[in-house]
Amino acid sequence: MLAFLRYRLGCYKTQNGAPWERTVNEGPVHVNRQSVAIRSPGIWKLRHEVEVLTGLQPQRYHLRPPPGASALLGWGHRPSAAPVRRQADALGLPFLRLEDGFLRSVRPGRDLDTPLSFVLDRQGIYYDARQPSDLEDLLQSGACATPAPLARAAEGIALLRKLRLSKYNDGPELSAAELGLEEPRQRARILVIDQTVGDISIPGSLSEPDDFQQMLRAAIAENPGAEILVKGHPEVAQGRKQGYLTATAAAAGLRLFVETVNPWCLLERVDKVYTVSSGLGFEALCAGLPVVCFGMPFYAGWGVTEDRKACPRRRRTCSVEEIFAASYLTYTRYLDPWDRRPIEFEEAADALAFLRDIYMENRTPAVLVGFTRWKRETVAAFLPGSAPPRFEQKARKAVKLAAQRRGRLLVWNTRCPPDLRKAAAEAGVAVTNVEDGFLRSVGLGSALTPAASLVFDDLGIYYDPRQRSRLEELAETCTFSPELLARAAALRETIVHRAVTKYNVGKRDKRALFPSGQEAILVPGQVEDDQSVQLGAPETGGNLGLLRRARERNPQGYILYKPHPDVEAGYRQGAVEDRLVLQHADAIVREVAMPDILAQCDAVETMSSLVGFEALLREKRVAVHGRPFYAGWGLTEDLLPLPRRKRRLTLDELVAVALILYPRYLDPVSGLPCRPELVVSRLAEGYSSKPPRRLAWPFKVAAWHAFAAGRRLWNRRLQTER
């Protein structure tokens, strides 16, 4: 079947690399598999995707196709594709049509979301019944009517319904009360689907604009006493386009839904669907609803819809599962949103649901306070949503703006204005604390390396033991499924195997750092003015005090001290003279990467350093002189009381909370929200986010102000001397 699909799409090579020769209606076409010529600038932006989909090298042209091109490529039935098609016919070259797939993205294409799926058609395009298409040929041939594709299709439909996915997925889930649709139903409910004026699928489905009015009249006449609902296109509500039934529905007093909403919310609450050519009609079939078509979309004419038009070419009777197998599983190609590699439908659905859920979490408008300019671009990428985040510096202004937008305040905890929380409480605005996550980057944050993980805590913050944090709440209350624990165990194993830490700095060094015959103890230095030290270990006495306590507890152990990289780089406080360190430690190590040290040590003595957690991942003994997030759960030797933490956790349960459930992650390569497994892979491979494009100008401004201030002082001095 895969060979058949590749054959139909003209994208197949034999095992010896020879080009495939296929016969089409106009005769044999010999495809020289070298390059595909692209004229459209929009398609050229997707040249990597084109290369993956076709196996051909994309080549750009403006007027005349380059010599030696194997095929020409255009976008569906857009006007820009027509001259390209004529050029292909004149040159006797194959013409390929590229189009969005049936599971496209979270937001529509005009919002610049890159598609997760494409179709590539050699004959026509799926939404144009005026001519054959590769999808139509698949259905005519019965290639997807065998047990295996049908069983997979049934599972795919169930997955689609479970994940509640559609072509676009930026609509929220609304209850019956929010929709104004009471349950149980007092009478039958009929859904009539409107489309936008100029939709190219309307003439392609053998329809005309008048068919929409006929459809509405038929829905009313054929369902006496029923409640008629009209589903408008979201772009009509946004003012981008016009609908065919908007004015008619309003004049007739019918319920008109034009707001963006998850379509499954409506499909679950109606009894029948009327459409011209909308893709929502096929989703209604997947929901088990009867569908009446006043056009000829790709799913009509096969015996599963009540058709008011006819297409004589479509002679077979197909099930909904067969149409799904042909359209979603075979005809459509899926690409991983992060790596842009080919994937299957099931993996694409999971990825799309993940991105959709992140988007939905950010629908509440956010006003951000206390973020330095170089962090803003990265932080905004963590918050994809319908409302772009706003950055403010003044507390009162930020609170007022958040209250006006009915939004929330996000604050970088260590840079929170002193009067912000009080003002927010008075205004009834929620405050969420933001901080770096535990798998951060390849490079130091103090060196302006953007973060690949952040935490968003609406209760407190993980390094402040004075109050409960969201991490602590998750650790106390979470029900850990076997799937989550297996995922946590695999993640922990990968982190250890690939030697990933928070910052991933230092040189890899396999030489022996500890002598044999002594217990090897690592004491990691910390930034002494860091909040995790100030709040979590105020009694310890800083790095020197920690070293003194570690020696008292381990008089016979071999103690290795590693200064904090931020302190070593001169960015932060906490430096201790070597002579003072060596009064308690046996040696100092500076440039060796932390995974190589942890691999050799037996135990770690720390105040609140994340090194303690990284040692736990490697199943080392950890003694804690402060109150970090990983203490108090029965996994560490706790030298300070933590009476609030009563639950005992396994290591994988703590990993699930700290690395999977609590943080958010951003892929440094694609710039999209992602899962921790991908970030671990990126950090292990040395990838890190590039500094934001707007990084330079604040420093230029600061330098100018410093120069101006110096000049003013100099001028004043000259005036005084005079």
C-alpha cells in the first residue's frame, strides 16, 4: 500500500536509485528525480518540508523554470498555481499540488502556525470534485478496504474523538451552559455549517453560493419543530472574512455560533448536520451523525452521506473508516513539529494535542513584571496563546492593566516590585511566580543564555520553603500512574546516560578525582546571595560554613569542593579563598563537568544546590544542610526539619513532579513548547537557544547613558575648576 501511495504521488524511487516510470492518462511520464521547481515565495519558506515530502531538491525560480527540473510545485488551486501549471504543461513536466492536511495546526495559517500535515497530489486536489485526485483514486481502487487499514482507521477515529482534534485547534472547550444549549434536549437539534465567501472548496465541490440558502431552507423544512443552529466560520467573527448565512440566520432569529469553539462541543449536542463542503462534515461522520451534503466534498458520493449533488466518477460504497484510512492515514503526510521529520498520524495527533493544551493554558491574558529585556522574547515563546503577553515594569500600571484585561500577573520572583503583591491582592488579580527550570541550557543564565525550561508557580516558588509551592502541592497530592512513573524512570535514565545537568558547562574529564580507599564526598559551592541560599539555608554560614560542617560530619572522608560556575565567572557572590577552602577540603576542582564528578563521588553535602537533586538522579547519598525542594520526602538526609512535607516519595515520583509535571519546556531549535525528553536530547547534543534578536540594543542604550552621565560629571568638574 505504501508503494502504491508513493507511486500515485510520483515520489518513489526503486531500490537501485532508478527513477520510477508511471503511466497516467496522458501517457508515460519519466520522472527524473533531481529537483522540484518552486515559484511561490510562501512555498519556498517550506522548502525543507517539500524536500522531505517529495525527496526532490527544491529549486527557486521567478519567471522560467530552471533547466533540468523534474517537476513543478504549486499550492492547491490558488491563483498563483495556475501559471505554474501552464508552465508544467508546456514543458511536459509533472505538476504537483501541495496543500494543508486535515490535521493542520493549533491556529489557522494566517497566524503563522507551521502545518503538521500536508497533502501532495499529482492529479488534482481533494477538495475539487471537478477532476480526479489521488485521494479519489485511492477510494476508487479499494486499496484501504482491507482489514488492517480499517482497524487502524477505527482506532484513529477514536483517538481523534478522545483528543478532540480538528483541522484547527484554537477553540476552547465549552459546556452546554456556556453554549446556551440545555441538556437533556427538549427537541431535535440541527447544525447548519456556514463557510466563508470565496472559499475555493465551494466551486470545487460543484456548488454555488445559492446552495447555502437552499441548504438552510431545506434544514428548516425537513426538520419541523427542530432547533436550528448555524455554525459560522471563526474568521467571520474576527472580521477577516464574510459568511454566506450570517445575515440570513440573524434575520430568521436562528442561533448563530461565530465564536471560536472546539467543534466537538457542538457535534456532541446536535442530532444532524447540514453542510456544503466543510471539513467539519467529515468530523460529524466520525462522531456518528447523519450528514447532508449540498456539495461534493471529498467524503461525499461514497454512500456515507445524503447527497444533493452527484459525481458520476464515484461509484464505490465506502465506510467512514475506509474514507478515514484513505484521507487521514494514507493521502496525508505528517511531519514532527519540532524536528520536521516524517511521522505517522498517531504521533502527529499526540503532538498536536500537546501543543493545543499549552495554547489553551495561555488563553488568559498575561501581564509580565520584573523581566529584563533580554529575557522577554524567550519568555513570550513559553506563552503561546490568543493574547500576546504584555511587559511592564511599574507595579501599579501592571496591576491595572491585568485587571482591565481580566488577566493574570507573571512576575520574575527575585525582581518583584515591593508593592506588587499587595496591589494585586487589592485588585483581585492572581500572581504567578516565574523562575528557571532544572534543565536550563548549555551555558549560564548570567552569561545571557536563554532558558529552555521555566517554572510557573501560582502558589509560591520551589526554592522558598517558607510557604507551599506548586511543586510541593503536586508532590503531596499527585496520583502517579504506572505510565507516568515509567516515563519518569526512562527520563532519569536518559539524563544520567547522556550526562545532562542544569547548565551543562565544564570540560568532560574521565580522570580519577578521588583516591581509592576513602569515601568520596562532593561539596558544591553556591551563589551566596541566591534566594535558595538566603531563604533555604540561612543558618549554614555560606560556602565556608558548609565546608566546615561537611568536614565535621566526615572527618575521614575525601572532600572535593567545586565552586559555582557563576561565582567562578565573576558574575555572582560566594567566592572563598583557596587557602580557606583547603582548611576543610582535600582538593578543589573547577573546570570538570559535573556529571563526571558525580559519577565518581559517593555522597554530596549541600545547602540547597540543584547538584543534590542531580546526585539523587544518580542514586548517590545526599545530605542536605538547607531546605531545597527535593528534601523532606525520604530520599535525603535532612539536617533541618521540614515538618510540612509528610509524604514519602520514590525517586521516580520526585522526578515525575520536578521534571515532568512542574516545569514547562521550550525547544531551542524550533522555538516551540515541547516535552522534557526533547530538551534533554537537545542539551546533550549541545543545542541552546540563541540570544534574542533584540539583545543588543538595551546594552547600547545603557552604554550611551553611562557615557552621558560621565560627560555630565566631567563638565561639572570643569565648571567647578573654573
